[in-house]
Amino acid sequence: MTTVFKLADKVAAFQSKLELWGRRVNRGNLDMFQTLTGILGETGPEHSFSQLVHVHLSLLLKEFERYFPTTKDPRTGKEWIRDPFFNKSGESSMSVQEDHLLEIANNGGLKTTFETATLPMFWIKVMAEYPDIATRALKSLLPFPTIYLCEAGFSAVTATKTKQRNKLDISSTFRVSLSPITPRWNRCKETSSGFSLI
């Protein structure tokens, strides 16, 4: 149930950490790397080593900025999706649906639902009363989980199709690999042909 907003927040937080760590390394402080600090012990790092770590952190930050450019931030202009109860007038570019957003923001029942449900579930519940604005919100929220499930399926196929397990029909194995149900191995017993339920 993660959303693109949560992941964009995590990427931005990690980029901020990299900047902070770079400043700390310049001052000779390597406390953020606990294992390295334990190895170095009481002796401080040499300046050349600190410089090497600083260069590595700078390159890592540049790679993150290349993969996740701030110009394509998925949160830009969509804060009304994350919190429709803290919407500033005119913040969204939806003049037609702005009235509906104000009605949602002043609906006490929806506010209670917002506090207890996940973000996608909240917008699904809003769909009954305000279908246009809920559809627009869900179109921004749902692509990430959908892509994640597809990637999980590709990973399962990759793990299943090996030289030792090279079958043409992998539907049963694939179904088991993608199932969210955890197997209860304690309810199985081993037989000569494999495992069976007790």
C-alpha cells in the first residue's frame, strides 16, 4: 500500500542525508558510518581518506539526482491528494473540481475516514460521492503499486526459469510464487512423491 508520495519523500530524505554526510565528512566526522568508526577506533581518519569518502558521497548524490530529478517531482502540484483537508485555495490546477475539494475539506465524516484509512482507500471511499476528483487522485496514486506488482511477477519468472527448472508451463509455480498467502509448512508431511497436507 505504498504510494509515489511516500517514495518521493524517502528519496528526498536520502538526498538530504547525503548532503549532510558530505558536510560532516569534510569536518572529519565519520559517525554516520558505525562500522568504519569502530574500525578506526580512537584514531581520526586521514585527510586523504576523508576526501575520498566525500568524493564518493558527491558522486552518489549526483547519480540520485540523475535518476530522480527534482524537476520531475511527482509531488509537485498534487499535495491536495496527500491531504485534501489542508488544501490552499488555488493550489490545485482544477478550477472545475475545486468546489468539490472544498466540500471534501469541510466534511467531518470524510476527515475521520482520512485519519483511519490508507490514502488509496480514502480516495476509493470518496469515489461514491465525488467521482471526478477521486478518479483524478487515484490515477496519480495507483500506477506505482501496479508497476510494483508487474516487477514482482517478472522477478518471480526470472527466479523460476533456471536450467534445473526449465518447463514450458510455469503457471502453477508462478501462482505459488506470487501468492500473498504464507504456506503453513507445519501442516504438511513429507511423502515419497513430495509434500502433502496432513
